[in-house]
Amino acid sequence: MNTPVIVWLRHDLRLRDNPALFYAAQQGPVIPVFIDDTSVADEWSPGAASRCWLHHSLDSLNQQLSGGLKLFRGEPLDVLSKLIEQTGARAVFWNRCYTPQAVRRDSLIKRALKNAAIEVHSYNGSLLWEPWEVSKGDGTPYKVFTPFFRNGCLNAPLPDAPLPSPQLRLFSAQDSTDQISLQQLRLLPDHPWYERISEHWEISEDAAWKRLQQFTAERLQHYQKGRDFPSMEATSTLSPYLQWGQISPRQIWYYSQQQANKPGLEDALDTFLKELGWREFSYYQLYHNPGMTRENLNQRFNHFPWRNDADRCRDWQQGRTGFPVIDAGMRELWQTGYMHNRVRMLVGSFLVKNQLQHWLHGARWFWDTLVDADLASNSASWQWVAGCGTDAAPYFRIFNPVTQGQKFDPDGTYVRRYLPELKKLPSRYIHTPWEAPEAVLKAAGIVMGTTYPNPILDLKETRSQALQAFAHLKEHS
DNA sequence: GGTCAATTGAC
DNA sequence: TCAATTGAC
């Protein structure tokens, strides 16, 4: 068969365990395509950090394909139709996307191509279980994680084993006139901020594998306890690779189980696999609640008296709240495009419950600055922390950044890493610099209010305000 | 409709 | 201890 087939790559920028690529390669010479989609340009088009990651991902994948990756910008149906016309391709293969816009787009394109007598083949390349295949006995979707994962997922048929790299034959054709270069895609922002992020990460399919191997070999044994301590680097940090598909959840699922098949690692492995379960649960929720990227899942929260205060949001964004663990987290985010999981919960709770800002302000900032920005996880997690989500943290659970800092960063290693201005402050005061005696501050080279801000709010007071607002909400709905 | 259980806390 | 909600089955 020498009629070419098109593989439309999206969030699956890898060769291994790529069902669309694998099965397309069995059908004929392949034309691999990536399209910068202008048809879904809404507030959740990839943010700056995500586009930066995408730039490097495409560069790396193009090298793996010996320069054969074709880049376009435009409406996918137009691009694909033209390419079919130019090359005589008879089929289009892709791996499914699950965000509401993408689901709608793909089903329209599928219908249009089929009407034009073009075959369309779609596969699951980014989830362990399809969201429509997991439901309760009565057919309605789960709302609570534990039964979703234990009964819904783990009792369902196991995910397929990962596929090997395909035997690829690339279709050799003249470059089409619509094709553009990686530079012309302009995925890197003008702001030099991205350079630091690029330096911080090795962005390729091989790098994702190295990370998984290193994680299972060195980090997994300490995962159970270590994952809560932001200074410890005990987590996998695979999330950004998962987002653009340099690695698949199936590869992680099977490889980690195979490597951790030793006594003593059972609990750590279960906890780790459960985190993949949370990713599944987020996609599951988004699939069944497409409005949750904007609207409170719990509608009672529609009447919550959020404050709309750009200045407060700016303090938070820039890491100038005066609470070291919060500020360190926000600076980690800015410098690396990443933030440790526990710290994400702390900064989320602070913005929503102490500053009383709407969770969407946080979701939008994370969306723009996280290299692992994932619409499902981001929406579900912000709703969780705000208390309006499915299976959410109870409203009265308000994290205290001081006690949390003392508990999970007792010697201040994490704080010092991202707040060098507090580097010389003794551990005793590292989470409460405003309590340090004048002499201690002086010795550490700190001038409160100048080199480091005083706390912008009173934890006790704001906590009780939030509790009051929530209680009011409860009475009047 | 009764029973059981519930990621990641604070005072 | 809080203090009682919500979902799953």
C-alpha cells in the first residue's frame, strides 16, 4: 500500500505507545502533522509556559522523525482537507483529546472527513480508562474519588499494555505551501522569562523515560513520606511530560508496577498509582461536567462574596504576601514553571480562603505559568481547594501557611531555595520572619517591609471571615 | 433507606 | 475534639 495516511498529532508527541501512529504505520506511508489550532482560541488555549514546552516538544519530535514533522497553523479541518487533496491521503489517524472544545471539534471533523469518504481512526492514547466506560451501577457518573478509583476503575478491565515504537515509513512529499517552520509558530514568548524555564527542563520523549526510570529506581522508596515535603524532590515530576504526551499514563502504570515489584514498595506504589487515578478522575469529571472550567460544580458557591481585587492577586502572583512558604511556592512557579503539589494546595487555599479571591483567578494564573497546565487537573483541583468541587475539601478546612510550613519544611530548605533574601534567617523564624527579634533580622540582613514584606493579612481574622461567609452561604441556600 | 466511609486540618 | 455533609451501595 503506497497511499499515504495522515497522523494528526496533538497531546501525544511521542513515538512509543502512540496508538494512532502505530496503527497508521501499518496502513501505509505516514504524514505526521501538528496544527496550531486557531479554531479553539478561547481563554483555555495553551498558556505561555505550556507553549514554551510545546515548542521544545515539537523540536524534539521532529528530530525523532528525521525532520518529517509537518507544522501548520489554522483550522484543522481546512488544513487536513488541503493536505488530503495535495497528497492523496486516504485516512486520518489521531489519539483522542478530552477537553470539551476538543471533543466538539473532533466529532465535527470526523463527520466531515467521513462524508468526504476519508477514513478516520481515533484511539485512546492519554487515559487509562475512557471516561464514558466508568459509571456506577445506576449508570450515573461517580462524584467521589475513592469509589471511582477502587470500584469504577480497578474493577474494570485493565488498560491495554503499551505499544512499541512503530515501523515507520514516512511519506516523502514536497513541502506544502501552507507549511510553516517551528519559528513561525511563535510558541516562545517575547519575554525572556521562558529561558529560565527551558534551562530547567530537558524536554523530549527520552527525557521523560529517564525521569520515570530515575523515579522508580531512586525516589519511589521514599515516596510515601517524602512526597509531602517540598524540599525533598521525592515526586516524579512527570506531569508536564504527560500533558503533551512525551510519556503515556499506560507506560507509567505498567513500568512502575514492573519495577516496584519488590517487598516494601507496595504502599509507595499504590500511593503513586493513585495519583494517576486522580488525573483520571479529573478528566472524568471534566468529561461529564464540561462547564466546570468556569462554573462552580457546587452551585451554592455562586453566591459566595468573592472579592475582586487585582492588587491582592498581584501580591499572590509575585510571591509578596509575607508568608514565606506561599511566596516560595509562587516564586518556584515563576522560575521553573512548576510547583510542588503540597505547596499548590497551600497557595490555593491562601488565595481563595484567606484572600477571598475567586478560584478562577488562581486557575488562570496557573494556566499561564505552569508547564504542566492541564485543563482537567487544573479545573478540578482549583474547585477542590475552593470547596466547590466534587469530593472537595470541606469549607472549614483552611490551611495555615505557618503551621504547614513548620510541619513540611521544618528547616526552611524549600523556603530558602526560592527566597534567597531569607537565606540567613534562623530556622526558628523562617516561617514567621515578622516575629524575629530586631537583632536576628539585622544579623540576617533583613529589613522587614523593605527586603521582605510584612504579612499582607491576618491569618486568624481572614480565616474567621471565610468561615463566616461559608456559614452564611449554607444558611441561605 | 440504613449504614459506612471520607487525600492531603486547625484549635 | 470539631460537627454534621455527602455519596456509594
